[in-house]
Amino acid sequence: MKEILVIGASGGIGSALSKALEARGTRVTGLSRSVDGLDVTDEASVDRHLGALERTFDGILVTTGALEIDGAEPEKTIKAVTARAMADQFAVNAIGPALILRHAQRLLPREGRSVMAVLTARVGSIGDNRIGGWTSYRAAKAAANQIVHTTAIELARTHAEAICVALHPGTVATPFTEKYLGRHPSVPPDEAAQNMLAVLDGLTAEDTGGFFDWAGKRVVW
């Protein structure tokens, strides 16, 4: 039986991914802040929870993230940036995944195919940014993409068949996004989960270090 670790398992996307995996017969180990007390912004919390795991996983999905933190909405202009809001974005969306990824070599098997995916966002793409705005969120997600790419390079030295990627889930209708959907098409979490699992199923070791969207297309850095 395949075994997958889902970080952020109580969130809208994390919960949907967990259910979709379990429906396949996959054994899912879930960790989240609301259920288990895992705080990805707290280094000691991450090390305590992940350090307590004594087995390896065929896959690790990092589904944590935040768009609005402590009432700070995405900025419409660089003039609205504050140090606090930007630091909060980096703590959740970049540093958090980095603290998790530093456990990757121990939690993934050295032999055989394994997948490590971090949910980032297309707005973290520098090449795709044509309208500006959302400075803090964009920058944090761009940093997360760099962290994933760097980890993939290092992981390949010891885990030849491991796949480590950044994944854009699309616009998913969750409490995370409900204020910002507007005219943008969205999909329910269960559909997004199926889309992402289909992408992950099709990846090979040659794809490690890449940035993919929900349809399996590469996203420009």
C-alpha cells in the first residue's frame, strides 16, 4: 500500500487530497495546525512533529499556505507594502515549506519512486506577472518556488528516483480564496485534488525541480 504524508491535512485542499488518496486505497498520514498543533511558522514545532515520524513515505504533499494573514489583504500597489505583512507572508508561504523540506531526505525512501510536492501559486511566477500588485504574496510564493527547486537538486544526489516539484492547484473554491474569486473561474476542492493527483501520477524523475500547474503544464519561473 502506498503511504502519503499530507501537511496541512485539515485545510480545504489538504482535506480533499487526503480523501481522494484514501479512496484509492492509499494510507494517509495527516498533520495540521488545527488538529495536531503543527505550526509551520515555528521551527521547533516542525522539527518536533516531523522528527517524531520514524518511517518513510512514498509521497509528501505540503498544502499549507495563507493569502490573508491577520487581516492584511493582498496589496494593490507596492505603496501599500508593510514590513509586518510581508514578514508574515514569508513565514507561512516560504519559510514554513523550507522547514518541512529540510526533513525530505530522511522521510523519503532512497530507493524507488517518491514524490514531494509543495503547493505554491502561479502568481509566484516572475515571468507570468503582467499586472503587478500582491507584492508580499507573490514574493513569498516566488521564494517557495526557489526553495523547492534548490531542494530538488540536493535531493537528487541521494534519492535518484525522487521527484520534488512546485505545484499550482488552480483557483480552488475554499475559505482561503472566497473573497478574491471575482470573475476568475474556480473549481471545488475535490475536483482540484483529482487534477493535482493526475499531474503527480504522470511525473518522472526528469521532472524534478519543476513548476507545474493543475493541468500538468510547466509554469515559467
